[in-house]
Amino acid sequence: EFDIIFIGASYGSNKRGGKLWQFVCGIADKPAPGEHPRKFRSFCRVGTGMKEKQFDEVSKMLRPHMRKCNPSMKQADLPSDSKVDVQKKDGCVVAAWRPSSALADDGVEVYYSGSKREELDVIIDPRHSVIVTVTADKRLIRSNVWMAARDSKHNNEDQMRKLGWTLRFPRIKQVRVMAIPGGAGDKPWYDCMTDQQLEEEITRSEDLSNYKMFTLDKPEKAGRKRKQEKAEGGGILKAARFHGTGFSKDYNVLEGCELCVINGLDEKKDLEEKAARLGADVVANPLPITTTHIVAVSKDQKFRNHQNLDHDVIGHAWLSECWELKRHVPLEPKYMLHTSAETMERFRGEFDKFGDCYSKTLNPKDLQLLLQDPPNPKAWEDLDKGLEGTLSAAELQEVEESLVEKAGKRRRKGGEDGGQSQTQSLDFGSQSMGSQSLDCQSQSIDPDLGA
């Protein structure tokens, strides 16, 4: 998803004649801290996703801030008045929108390529324009029609200053103005996507290994050969991760974490706000090599996709706990909707197969979380089978002594608490590991929770 801004438009034909029906969208050059953007560059053209009534309302809102401008015009015919001055220079068309008053210093420049394929009939002042959330079904591609990211590090010397980057088949998902019917959340003109954020998306789009990583394998149907998808040239942009939440970072609790909330209609926005304010980088779509926390509210198809790929999926209770305590709460089985084999192996030293910690007393809140979505003991047993025969006799003895020591500490701790805790012996049975047998010792359970 990309939050981009209308900077131009073209008129429709036939029954759409006389109406704005295609909008040229742009991104901003990243401004200095505490300032608004001063430069915008054309990025793509979009004309689908909005209803006719929305087109009419947007056109009505923007009409006072538009000027007729066609790249084929001669310099003398380009608009130049008290609001804007348009010039052709350095192989492009630059619209300099003047400051709002004689004392103000809020003038902006908008760069267009001047190509006929840009299909520009009018230009729009970004300071009075509309931001839209756009999705695309193709990954980012180079194009000589658009000005965005022409100085990208992914362009070679011949392509530099000649080729920009754009989306194929973009579609409007939301209009970010509440006054427009169907609008979703006001977003100011200066909060659109920047060139730095676009550069990050180009990097991810160019990384074909990331692209393959998110190609979900579907089971083959009998009697049919599965057509292999080519890495180059096809498929949807899975790494279009810019979300543009706009929330301020109030704490450094989750600093360095990249978090994605993959579902939840009502809860998603609230969870993303909490994560952003705690200091996390919130993204729309996760990548395994960069995203540290995938959070889900329910077990829908998106959850099952990540489950099939054996990614860790965390329940939203963990994020709510971090927000409530204002600290980075360590992950435990009680928070997990799906636990990868790697994380499960890490949990083995601290928790039993039912999610109960060896070193902490289970409280009612923890028990409630475990009962809402209990761990799968069979997965734990399957992991045990995978470890069969991997430990030597000395290593088995060391593990057994460690468990006995932990159980003894818990019994002593229960005695210090005045006898309020009782020790109940739980025999997990003997598991065969090579030629040795490991008998789990007793552990302490709070009697208030029941057996």
C-alpha cells in the first residue's frame, strides 16, 4: 500500500467527457526535520477504485486549485499567474506554486516528465490536494514517463536521470479525506510517501529472493502439471510494505522491532497505533528477513498462510501486554498462535509441552491465555522424536540434573512462602532418547488454579 497525492489529472472521453477521470499521483522529496515537503515528483497514473460520485466530489474539491497545463504547450502558453509559474527546464516540466502570502515561505515545486504518455491536462497544487491509498498487482518497474526515483541507486549510469520508477496497474483503495463519501481517515497533504520510502520499496522489489520467499506453494491437483511461476516479470508485489501510519513514537520499548498486524478489522488500527507509539516500525506486509513480529487477531487465511510457512505468529494479547506494562514483554507459549520449530526448540528449556514455565508460578491470567489457545503437545512430542539419539549419556545426565535442580528450587520457594503453595508431582513419563530414559521430575503448581 502506498499513500500518494494527486498532482495532476486528465479528462475522460465519451460519457466521461468533461470530467476528471485519470489522476496523476506523486511522491514528495523527504523534507528536513520539522518542515513540510517542498518538492513533489510524478509517480504513476490511476483511474480505478473510486466510484463516480467520489470522482465528482474530489473534482469539485480540487477545481479551485487546478490550472490547465499540457506538456505539448509552448513555453509562452504554459500557465504563469499569481498562483503558479510553469517552466520547461532540464528535460522536464516544473510547476512552481507560489507562497500562500507575501510573508509566507510555503511555496512548493512539482516535477513532471513532460511526456505525452503522462496524459496531463491539468496540474494540481499539492498543498490543497488529496492523498489516496493505492495498491498495485505488479512489482515496481522502471519507466521514462515518471520522475519519481530517477536518481535511485538501482539505476545504472545510463539509466540515471532518464528512467524513473512506477507501479503497474495501480488501483485506489481508499481516499484519505473524511469529507468524501467512503473516505477513511483524514491525512494531511504533507504526510504522503517520500522518495526515501520509495527507495526502500525498490530495494525490496529488486530482491528476487524475498519475492520467491513469499510464493505460497499450493498442493498439486492429480493429473495436472503445476505451472511454475517465473521470478521475473510476474506476480503481485508482496513487499509493498509502506503503511504510513503517521503515529508518533512515544516510547523506545519496541525500538528495532519491525511488526506487522496481518488481520483484525476493528482491532488492526488500534494495535498498529500501540506498536508505533511503543517505537516499532509498522509495515503492511511482512518479510521473513526483516520482520521480527507477526501479530494476528484471528486464525483466518492469512494466518494459515504463515502457519504453512512455519512463521511465528503472535496473538494480539502480547502487544496489549507490552502497551499496558510499557516494556518489551518476552515471548512465551501463552502468547503464540503458531510457534515455529526453531522457537519451539528455544522454549523447551523453559516451558513444558503444555506451556507452563518451569521457573514461574502460573497465575490465573496466564492460565486463561493458555486455555484460550492451548499449545499442541503433539508438536512438542514430534520435536522430541526428531531429537532421538542426538544426546550422549553425559548430556542426558546433565539435563536430568538441571531439571531436578529447578524442581528443588521451586519446592524451596514454596516453603518460604508460608506453605501457601503445594508441590504436586507430575510424571510426564519416560521418553526414549537413544538408549537412555529421561524422567521429568515434579513441578510446583498454585493450588488456587486447581489441578
